Amino acid sequence: MPSKKSFLAEQSALHFPVSGLTAGVDEAGRGPLAGPVVAAAVILDELNPIQGLNDSKKLTAKRREALFDEIRARALCFAIAEASVQEIDQINILQATLLAMKRAVEALRLPPKLVLVDGNRLPTLSIRAEAIVQGDALVPAISAASILAKVHRDRLCDAMHHQYPLYGFDQHKGYGTAQHLAALQAHGPADCHRMTFAPVARSVR
């Protein structure tokens, strides 16, 4: 019988079927200069399919919002998790992203037998896992996770805008746009900024 270590996420594509529930996992917010990184995990109901799932970046904001509600209503289960700005600065953005993914999977109400993660890196899990490049456009459960993570993070950015209106988070969602960089130079960073990201570090007075 294989040891538990063989189920950890240091593995490539699985070439055998895995019976049981499958969760899709994706993240939002690795690149921005501010705010937490968000991950979502979704187990879809194969008997209750959701039409129009796709990579969240390929959908309009209105369509993402509609699918966000539909996924929450019709998925077998889902979970959304974050890694904070402080955690990003302490352990770096990659490790914080993997941590948010791990939290999302572990928060699922139903335990999956297989976890499919968008990209080429996997969180450390005690569940069989496979990384799928461009999985958010190929695997419906990952597409659903990408939508939940994106909409949740966009809403966080809208809340950040109300708390820190000088930076325009409702417009750029924390990315390093010209507007955002100009605001950083004019006002310095806020508590929600990732201090280890170079454009933020350069703006410290």
C-alpha cells in the first residue's frame, strides 16, 4: 500500500482514473501590488451542469457576477480562502498563493478524491492532485473556481477603495497601472500594500 507521502502534491499528470469527487482550484491576485491573494475550490454537480463556464479573465464583469451566484447555488460545495498581505510579505507571493489554495481545499464541506489546480505548481495536500496549465479554460471545475476567486477579490478591492480612496482600487484592482503607480508616488503605500513588491518598496518615503 502506498505511503501517505505518495499522495502529496509533488507529482505530474495522473495517468489512471480516480473515483470520487473532483475539486477544481484556482487563484486570483498574484500580480497586484495590494490586497490579499484569493483562492477558491469548487466541486461541481455533474447532474446539474452550469453553462458558460470559462477562464474568468475571458468573461465580462457582468457575466462573472452572474456565474458567481450560479456556481454558489448549484455546485455541490465550494470554499473561498485568502492569504493576507502580511503573509505575502513574510513567505512570498508564490508560497502565499499555495497557502490560500490549501486553505480553500481544506475548507470544502465534502472531501474530494482528486484536486485539479490551474497552472504548474501545487499546494501540499494529503489528496491526489494534478496541475493543469491553462486549466481555467479547459476544466469546468477550475473555471468555476477562477470565477469565484476573481469576483471575491474584485469585491475586496471595491471595499479597499472605500477605505483608501486615494489609490483607485475600484478601477485597477490593485495592479500596477500608471494611475496606481502615480498614487503610490504621491501618497506612499497604505496598509493594504505588499511592501515586498518593488514598486511599493520604491514608494516608501
